[in-house]
Amino acid sequence: MEAPFSGVVLVNRGDETLLAEASGYAHVAHGVENTVDTRFAIASGTKGFTALVVVGLIAEGRLKPATTAREVLGDDLPLIDDGVTVEHLLTHTSGIGDYYDEDADPAPAPLLATSADYLAALDGFPQRTPPGREFRYNNGAFVVLALIAERIAGIPFAELVRTRVTEPAGMTDTAFLRSDALPARTATGYLEDGRSNVFSLPVVGHGDGGIYSSAPDFRKFWPALLDGRLVPDEWVTRMLRPHADGYGLGFWLPRPGVVRLEGGDPGVTFRSTHEPASGLTATLISNDHRGGGPLLRRLDEFLTKA
């Protein structure tokens, strides 16, 4: 039997709300119900924000797509091939070893809270394939991108996301939060056995995932992206052009004319899909990684027919 859905579904066309529903509990033990404005972890949805930070630095001439990771990392992470470029990292074609392999059995998350923690966690994974050879989804690549952005800008990554993405987009409910100290109006994630997911997530997210957001904030995000408020228009076009296996630069491109961010972790399900031609946005965000399967299919059908 399908588990009851816990989370929020929000569908809008421009300023018109077509569907706004919340169900389940943000905190089960205290009986706190989810609302449309509840904040949730969005896992790999964060990768789109990382890509925007990096592309913004490229647009300013502070980086190039062909800049190698080695030029910025120096002696750090010596197992990354010297030929790996920023563009390889953005398109999941770097071939670097991944510190969090989604094909492997999940293990308890290490206590990751700072850039130094992530740098240590990334070390020791040998290159898997030559750079540029194949598309292979890679979490570590986006942590490397965040580390590169920090070193180029001289500003902590979370601050870069705030000043370059969430504030310009008006996303007031989107931020990196500590998973072990969630504030009010923020959902705790739950595993299948009813335990919270606090031991399954990093303490604080980074370039590959872990930011918290709300469904209404994604109503603001897509227009801000497409209006050129986050990166220049020419770079929006390049980011939303397929580069490898239905993937642009930090964004999924499931079919022509549709762009998507999505993510999943233990106790986390997230997907926000936007159709620029119609202005339709469908966002599902949940604090249960099992939740949303049938709803996701129905939302996709809705977007196809609309």
C-alpha cells in the first residue's frame, strides 16, 4: 500500500495558483502539520544554485568553462585528473571519483559542516574515467565546483548562494540550515521506520545538496532565472541547452521546452518543473523519500496536457 504523502504540491501558471496542497506532518512527535509555506530539504535541487554561482563567476570573467580544477585547487585533491575542467564538473562528465556514490548502499553521513570537512571527505577517491568521456552523475563534482567558487570569490559558499541566487530571486525561505538544529516552520525528514533522517544527512549542506527551501520560493525562482536576474540572458540560454544525457549546466532537461531541478535523500523528495512557454511551474517537496511517486507522475501528466 502506498504510504500517505507528507509534503506540499504547488502548481501555478505565472501569478495564478492552480493547486496548493499540504499534507502530513513537519514534526510527527509534536503534531506540527505541514503547510504550503513549510521549508523542506531539497537535496540535489541545490546543484542548480551551485551552477548559477559558478556560471555567474564565468560571466564576470573570473572563471572560464575551460579552467581546470587543478588551476584553482593547487595541491588539494591530487587524484583529480589535471585535465578536469569546470565544464566537465558542471555536466557530470568529469570522471572523478565520487565521495557519495548513489549506486552504492547508503551509509551514515559523516559529520560534514564546513568546507574543510567536505575537502577532507572528497580526498582519496581515484579518477574513474578520463574527463569528457561519459556522463555519470556525480555529487562530488558539485562540491568541487563550490570549493572552486569559494576560492575564486574569497567568500564562503553559502554566502555566494545567498547573494547571487536566493536574494536576487526573492527566495526568503531558502538557506543552508543545520540538520540537527532546524528552526520553526521547517520539516524534519523521516525514514521508512519512522526515525528522523538526522544521521543520514550532512550537518550542513554544500555544493551538491542540502539547502532548505519552500514550494512558494520556487514560484519565484524560475521567473528570476529566465528574466536574467541571476546570470546574463546569454548564459541562461547556455545553461538550459543540453550538454550531456538530457542535462544542461546544473539543470535537467527532461524534454524539449521543459527544465527541472530535483533531488532525493533519505527522508527527502523534491522536484520543481517549469515550462517557460506556458509559465507553468509544478513543485513537489516532501519530508519522506518514499513520498510523491504517483503524485510526481500525475504532475508530469498535467504538464504534458496543459
